Amino acid sequence: METHYSTLSLANHTLHSIRYDPITFSPDDLLWIPHHEKLNRAIVKRQAEHLAGRIAASYAIKQLTGCIEVLKMGDQNEPIWPSGIRGSISHDNNLALSIALNNRDALVGIDIETILNEFGAKQIWQEVITLDEQKQFGDLPFSLGVILAFSAKESLYKALHCHVNRFFDFFSAEVIQITQNTLTLKLTETLAIFPVGAKFTLHWQQLGQQVITLLCCTSFKNYHQFDERDS
């Protein structure tokens, strides 16, 4: 599969980017992945984006260790990061992103989504946010606000999953503030060690017709309130 590697920066963190052409994908490309047999029944789109995500993650790991390592897949389809490393992967519309930190206590979650049109946003908003959350959009276009909230909650899920180890939905956290480059979520229920009311500040940026959200905190131990501006 044809790919192009680059990096971009968000909140002083390096994001490793793989832009790929799914038309050039071949099933043999998956042989590079240790768990390729688990993907045999997946549709080609899923296979290509999974491969691109693993390539992006290998660059993120190489930046930390100097070695290429291909992530394995866990029982819940989660990526298994090397000992002492926390990271996250996301992919959307032929672009895969990954970030990794050499810090076992870190909370890391990244997500990228294509901004919906007004009709699409109106179709899903009630599954993602409440009316009170919508009030936080301010001057943001409705469609951008909806997908931004969606993406931020996806990033939160990825960051907390290794501690919570169960499914939680979009209403387990609520948007309480959006600024030009940050979004703050507050838990509406206790999730493992993270109590109801815990706050998480994510960074976000728009990349063309896509939006990226990033939750990246140095330690899960300060669980009462995560805020990168205080770290």
C-alpha cells in the first residue's frame, strides 16, 4: 500500500501521520502485522486503515526507542503497547495518526473525524450531547461543535480504557467548556479510579475538513482533575 509519512504538532506533542491510498492496498500487506489472521474477514477499508494505524504507531514508538515495533492486538481489539509506553491511534478518511509517550502513568487518547454537514450533525447530535452541552458551542458552527464533542469523547474513551476496562458511552462525560483550541469534559459517573466530576482538558485543531482531538496527561494519579495547562 502506498503511504506518506509526516509529523504534525498539537499542544507541543508530536503526532505521527500516515496518509495512505487504499486503492493500492493488497492483502499481502497485512503479513507485516503479527495478528493479520484476525483481519482476514474484515472489509478492505478496515484492513487498510488498520495497517496505516499500525504503521503510524511504529513511527511513534521508533521516536522513543529507536526501534521499529509493530503493535499486537489485545482480546478487545485494543493495541498492545510496549512496556512502559502509553499511546493511541486513530484513522479517518485515508489518514492515520498516532502518538506515544515513554511514561507508563500517562493518559493518552487521540481521535480524528471528518466534519459532518449540517444534515449529518442533526442526525446524530442527540446520541452524542445534551442541550446543555450544545450551549457550550458558542460561535462554533453546529456541525463542527457536534463532531468536536464526538471526537473528544472518543479520545477520552481511548485514554481511560486501560483503567476502566469496560464500555462507557457518550453521556458518561459532558462538555463544560470549549475554547479556540481546548475542550473540557467532566465525568457524569464514576469510572474506575476516576470519580464523578473529574475534569479532562483536551486540545483540538481543525485540519482541513477534519478535526483532531488529543487528551495527553502525564499521570493518571491526579485523577481529581486533569488539565494540561497545569502540568
